[in-house]
Amino acid sequence: MAIKKVVILGAGVLGSQIAFQSAYKGMDVKVWNRHVDKAQQRLAALQPAYQADMGLAKADFEKILGQIEITSDLKEAVAGADLAIEAISENLEIKASFYHDLMAVVEPQTIIASNSSTFMPSQLVQYVGEPARFLHLHFANRIWKYNVAEISGTKATAPETIAAVTDFATAIGMVPIKMKKEYPGYVLNGMLVPFLAAGMTLWATGVADPKDIDRDWTISTGSPMGPFQILDMVGLRTAYQITMNNYEQTHSEVSKTVADKLKAMIDEGRIGVESGKGFYEYK
Ligand SMILES: NC(=O)c1ccc[n+]([C@@H]2O[C@H](COP(=O)([O-])OP(=O)(O)OC[C@H]3O[C@@H](n4cnc5c(N)ncnc54)[C@H](O)[C@@H]3O)[C@@H](O)[C@H]2O)c1
């Protein structure tokens, strides 16, 4: 089945990007959001980025934007959809209640995909109740530029569902990354989170300074960035949250030491690139 009609459920940071990118690549797009005006604002706010990064003229951006139908009526939003992509807040109660409402109105042919970053498909499928046509399609923030889409189903996801969503991802300009089984953090964060944690352990336990750790990594591997340059981009608040989550699960003393050092930097306003200083200083 070739996906042509897509509905994006939730127009926050990621939902608005998925909606615009899909319309930009010629899909027939509807957006469902609790507040239509907020969705409109989020979508319109993407204009400078599409101009700067994709060379899309303002008039062309507005024409595409005008083709996206935005509604707060869930039944109307999902009517006739080949694919529904859920991009609402990363909270299990909110998602569970939303899927309850969605399943009451969604049609049998519609494939349902979640963009969840931290839940796994096997956790959300219970709320969907349609395992054959459910999977995760995980985008990265600024999808037009960081154009990777991780595709992960459960054992019960139909091969046709995976195939149709893989083709859809390619059609909207993504590089599809097909996962053979689910994994926390998908592929990218499955590697990046432990890598950053290893770098922070070397720093927080006094083995070496961040700049030396980065120098060793970049020179020795030829990679453009070391863990602390990446951490400044990700933001220290996110790094702190992930480290604390790990500490709560493992009670590891090293995680606590890392978390305390990150917290001290955050309290000093060293949050990363967004505040102009983190492990490095930015102009
Ligand atoms: N922000 C990122 O970098 C990023 C990257 C990849 C995936 N994701 C995932 O995308 C999803 C959305 O994240 P986001 O960053 O766009 O969040 P966001 O906070 O920007 O947007 C959340 C959306 O959920 C809606 N919402 C909130 N409560 C709701 C409720 N009770 N019922 C219905 N809708 C509700 C909001 O109206 C909004 O449209 C999450 O699952 C997240 O893990 C986020």
C-alpha cells in the first residue's frame, strides 16, 4: 500500500515538523491538535528554517502551509488516512488516554505510528489494540536536516506495515533505519547515551578533563566532535535528566557523582550552546 494521506496527531515541536515535511514532499496532510491556532503558529514558525536550510522561498512555504488542513476534531482528522503519526507529549497517561480516543474513531485501513522517543512499541501497543498495524516511526528534531527515521515494530507488526512506512519515510526525504527488534533509545540513542555517559564518567571521576577527552576522541577516531562538544549541543539539562533516571534505576554512585557535577554547572548557568556556555564557551 502506498501511503499518500497522512494525519499528524499533535502539533508540538516534532508534530509540526513531520506535518510540514510531509506536505513539502507532496503528501496529503491533515493535522490534529487540541488548539488549531497553536498548531498554525507552530507550523508557520518553521518558515525561516526551511528558507535557510532548504532554500524554500517564503511564498512557496506559505502555499504548502495552506494545503495542510488543521482541525481539533479527531474523527474528521483521521477520516480516510493511510497513516496516522502520533506526536503528543511523552507521558504514558496522556498517550494512553489519547489512544483510547483515537481507537474509537480511526478506520481499519489506517496504519498507526508513534514518534515516542523513550517508550518502546511493546509498551504502547497495549493501548492501540491493533498490533499488526502499529509501529514506531521516530524522527530527530529538525527533521528536514537531520533526516533519519528509525522504524521499529513489535513482533506482531505486519511486514506490510513496516514496508509501507519505510516507503513513506523515504518519500518524505528521510533515510529509513529499519530495526530488527525494539531497543531502548532506538539505534542512535542506543549508542549515543552510553557513549556520553562513558565520557562523563572519565570527567566526573577525575580521570581527565573534558577538553582532553574530546581531543583524544576526535584525533584518535577522526570524528568531528567529542562527547563534551555533543553534550553542549544536546544541553546539560537533558544530560542531567538522563543521568538522574539512570541513577534512580541503578543507584550507581558514579551516576550520582556525574549528576552532581552536571547540576553544579546548570546552577551556574552553564547549560550548553543554548546559554552560550557549557563545557565550552560560545559567542
Ligand atoms: N522534541 C524532540 O526533540 C523529539 C524528538 C523525537 C521524538 N520526540 C517525541 O515526539 C513526541 C512529541 O514531542 P514534542 O517535543 O513535539 O512535544 P511538545 O511538547 O512540543 O508537543 C506535545 C503535543 O502534545 C499535545 N498534547 C499535550 N497534552 C495532550 C493531551 N492531554 N491530549 C492530547 N494532546 C496533548 C500538545 O498539544 C502538543 O501538540 C513525544 O513522544 C517525543 O518523545 C520528540
